[in-house]
Amino acid sequence: MTYTRYQSIETAPAKSVALGGARIREVPMRRPRLLMVGMHLTLTRGGITTLTADILASRLSDEYEISYISSQAEQLGTVRKLALAAKALSQFVGKCLTKRFEAAYIHVGSNASLYRESAFIIFGRLFRLPLIVHFHAGDLTIYLEKQNRLGRAFISKAIGCASKAIAVSYESGRTLQELTPKTRVSVVPNAIETSRFLSITRSEAKTSDEKVVRILFVGAIGKLKGERDLIDALVKLNDPSIRFSILGFGAESLNSLPQFSSIAEQVEQLGPIPMADRYDHFRRADIFVLPTYAEAMPISVIESMAAGLPTVTTRVGGIPEIIDDRIEGLLYDAGDTDQLAECISKLVSNRSLRIGMGRKARERVRKQMCFDKYIEDLQTEITGVVEGNV
């Protein structure tokens, strides 16, 4: 990428060079500045946080001078969340007043995030910044339907201020385009750094605990992830060979379900775990299950595929864009616990089927969800906005 020459720079002094007997003042180039807003990178766990951290660690930070502001942290209480959001908005305004930015880049999740990040979008518009809004949530339509007319109008108006909206799946892109027809929407499907999972291998060789089949679930409890459906399905299966690990916020809340007691001894409740410590759980697992009701492009499913796991999940959002039914995993209709139980049973009883689907899943991730290509596509979208070619 060729940087634009600017007349001033903070990071290096100007130099003068001799040219044809005359001395010409050479002005150093500076990287274009991006003002990015997103999740707190240590106080929030989840796919959006993982992806945002990977973006910040990528070569994008070599091309752009990125100022990152944390606007949300799931591990904080309500009052501290509000304080963090207020502080973040103050930082955003302060940076806009004291530095020149070529664009603002705002990551948007679900639920209250739509209101919170809408405030950043509107302030960015007031400062006449080109705005890139990256939508990660798959429940946009569901959430908007629950809002009153004023709330829907506020969110729609804010989204309409964006110079470019980036969707993480084609299904999500269609939803955004219907919501704000005048907004330019691009699709950059999610990807992960697959090298982290290369050490995870699967084998058809028998092991000492071959009769035990481990199911892994990753996701925050109570956020349309379908964890109660999974509990119901396991109760229906009544299979003592199954071990079930729950990784995510609120895992302990499942203890209050009446049907939980009958499978409690089979369940491992792990709670939120940093990404660096999650690989062992993917390595131990045999099947990944996500009975979700709403998704755009779940990072956890991409991680499971990269780890060589067959996935049982639903036909919602962008999931059918990355998993073909009975090829890389098994898809069923959200909410149908009989179908869910049948899918799990099919994989539990057939080890070679599990391994075969897992191999195909890993190969698809390597071919279609390369992180270097993802960053290249993301950089193209950002550069287009910065240079006014949206």
C-alpha cells in the first residue's frame, strides 16, 4: 500500500536533501489514522473480542495508526458498564478534537450494543469522519422488533450515517441492506488465525477411553445460543457415554433447570476461559454443538472446524454458508430438540463419521477462511473509505 504524504507528522522530524544543487525539504509520511471502537479485550470473552484482537495484531496495524477505545466489558456490573461507555464516548470526542483521523471504525454487537455504538456513529458523523461500521451480531432483526418506534428509528438513522457497513455473512448483509437501503454494504466473512489449531490432531486409533464421547459447547448462556435445548436433548438421549463441557459466561445458571439434575454428573461447567487456554478443550472434544437461534457468522463454529471437529448446529444466519449438511457437520431446525438429539446420536455412535466430517471441516476452513485473505479484504474496504472510494 502507498501512504499519502501529509504536510505534518508527529513521529519523525522533517529532513532536507540536496537535489541538483538545491536543498529540498522532505516531509516524512505518516500512516493514516483509524479511530476504532469495540469490546474490552480482556474483560470480555467471545467471538467478537477474539476477532477484534486478531485484527489489531495483524498487519493492518502496520498500515494504519490505530487508536483503540474499549466501550463494553461483559465482566462488569451495570453501573460500571455505563461508566465505561461514558468514558469511552468522552475519549472518542477528545481524540476527534485533538487529532486528525482518516476514518472511524466501529464494531457493533447485539442488543444494547446497537444503542451504545450508535452514539459513536452519530458523534463520528458530527465530526465529519468517514464511518466504517462492522456488524457482528446475528439477532439484529429480533432485537429491533422488541424496540419501540423511537428506538428503531434511532438505530436505523445511526446505521444510515455509515459510509460503509461491513457484514460478516451474506445473510447478515441482506438484513442490513433491507434495514438501510441507502447504506453501502460489503460482506467480509469471518475468519480466524488457523495456525493456532494446527497442533490439534484427530486419529481413528482406539484410546483407553474410547467409549466416552466428549461434546463441547462454547457461548454465553442466555444469549439465544440454545443451551437449554442441548440439555433437553442430552436428557432424551440418556447416554452415560457422553461427557458435556460448557465453556462461557453463565454456565452455572443451568443448574437451576429441573431436568439438569439427571445429567449433572456428565456435565463440566468451565465458565469463561481466555482464548489461550481454550485449545485443550477443543483438543479433548469429539463433537462441537451450537443449538443457536440467531447468528451472523459464529467464530466458535469456525474454531471448531479448524480444530477438526464435526459440528451439530442450526440452519440460521450465515451458518449454512460455511457448513454443508452431512459434509462438515449436521444441520437441523432451531428449537427442534428431537432433531438435535438425533444428530448427536448419529455422531456419538459413529467414530469414523465424526473424524471424516472433522477432516472436511478443517480443510474447508483452510481453503475458505484464511485469515491473511480476510485482512486483505478488510484492508481493501477500509482503504476505499479512507480514500473516498466507497
